[in-house]
Amino acid sequence: MNPQKRVIVAMSGGVDSSVVALLLKEQGYEVTGVTMRIWDGDGPPEEGSRHACYGPGEEEDIDDARRVAQKLNIPFHVFDLRKDYRANVLDYTRQEYLSGKTPNPCIRCNRLVKLGGLLDQVRESGMVFDHVATGHYAKIKYNRENERYLLMKARDLKKDQSYILYALSQEQLGTCLLPLGEYIKEEVRRKAADAGLEVSEKTESQDFMAGGHHRLFEAAAHPGPILDHRGITVGEHRGIPFYTIGQRRGLGIPWREPLYVIAIEPGSNAIIVGPKEKLYKSECTATALNWIATEVLNGPKKVKAKIRYSHAGAKAVITPLEENRVRIHFEEPQTAITPGQAVVFYDGDIVVGGGTIDKESI
């Protein structure tokens, strides 16, 4: 066995990571499956919520991953990451929501837990590996010209997850394998079915917020006023963690025109609403930057900037500022630029870098 072919596969019990383990074994890798235990019993999902990556369905997912490993005849281990997940994802997310921001927990999890704490525990257990692989849809390539690893969009643009991987370090990118970057989802399901994997038609898990876990923050949320953009009270909200910029539904305000959340003010515990045109902005700043295609941004650069996972990306110019910040000026105004969300910069299919949208800039 080639000593450079020992790979740990982070298996979630879903079809994507299961097929990753299958593909790498077929390619001659010495594969070991590992799964994280992250649910600590807190925050039961709301009735009718979808299956989430954090929640009581975890044991079912672990069992699915174990059965896939048995089918593929590879070693399988479960590691307890509950404390890591609580500290790095849940507590952080809770604080961000209470501060009037809308964070992306998946980005934190990938950098600090799945490709951070999990690998630390794997090493501490005595296991030796050369690479770690995940079921994300994205590509990693090495650029010999500037000696940097590049993160790129996946072949399947509908499933592309480069946005939620932008915060990975060069060391993490150099260790990580993303075999699904060259596949489309239908091919992955067909590959699983042909191999007789029971998870071939398994429904995808949602992140823990989509899974109905607003209850994690309910105890710290307090009702307050809903104000229109002129400062007039038009209703009452049930707690700022339950709202995000651009939200229209669930406001409970009978009005002659549609109203949207245009700002969240934690200091006064107020939600500000207004007509849709108030959502459009041409500029924002971002902080906590991570550069991938370049070591540093030395001057203005034209990019396509994605301001949320579902955003198609818009033409913009990014300009470096002091204290690891950038100004983003969009060619055309964008709707619902949301503090706390990631903004990721692309040059074609290549991720230049990204950061966190700064609340003070909106």
C-alpha cells in the first residue's frame, strides 16, 4: 500500500460521504470511516421540522454510516465532538443571533470541528492518515505558480459548496480530498445504488437551524417593538433571534403593502421593517477575512461576490482596508445584505477568499 494513500473519510451517514468512501477505496486508498457525535440532547426540534445534522436523528445517521462501512469492509470509528461543537458552533451561533446577526454555522463547523477538532481526536487516538475526505461538492487544486492550494466550484453548480468552505486554511486544503467535485448529484446516487448502499435514496439532512432549532436561543430571546423605517411602532416581535434581514413572512403586521425586515437593533431590542426597496444596498464591508487564491489583497480587484449560499453572485470591486477588512462595492445594488453572513469572492470558478459581512457597514 502506498504510504501516501491513507485517508480518513468524514462519514455523516448520507449518500455523499458514503460514495466518497466507496470511490476512494476503488482508487486504491486505505480508507477509514469516522463519524462525529455532536448532539448533546439540547434543543429538541420543532414539530414538523426536517431531519437535521444536529438533533435526535444522529443515532440513525451513525448507524447508517456504520452499515456503509461494513458493506465496504473498512474500519469505522465514532468520536465524541459534543463539547467542541457546543463551544465552536452552538455558543457562537447563539451569540451572533442575539447580537442581531445571521451567522452560517456550517462554515464554523467545517473549519473548526469537522476539519479541526475531529482530526485532532483522530490523531490523539493513534490513527495515522495522510488525507481527510468529505462529501462536499467543490474542487481543490494546487497552483504551482504561487504555491497555494486553490478552492474551486464543483462541476455540479446546483450543489456547489465552495461557499461554505471558503474559511479553510491552506493546511486544511492541502490535506483535504473532495472527490465529488467532478460528479453531479444524480451520478452519486446512481453510484451508491449500483454498489448496493442502502443510503442511495436517503433524504439530505439540513443544518440545525433549518431543522427547527431556534429553540436553542428561545430562553434568551425577549419580545420587543417592530418599528417602521420612520420609527413608528407597527407591531411586536417575539425575540430578535427569530428574524433576519429580508424576512417577510411571520411578521404578523397587517399593512397596505408588503413589509420586510430591513434592520435589527439589538441595543433597543427592535426590529425595523420597511418596503422592499429599502433592502437594496450597493456597498458593505467584511471582516475576519480568509484569502485562498492569494496571500493578501494588495489593491482593488474585480470579483463576483456571493452574499449568501443561495445567491448567484454579483459583480463587485473589493478594496482592502485596515484591520483585515475589505470594502465591497457592487456594480448593481443587492437585496438583503445581511450582517453575520459570509461574503465569498470568486474569480471565475476560483475562490479568491471571503469574510463576514460587517454589521456597521449596512
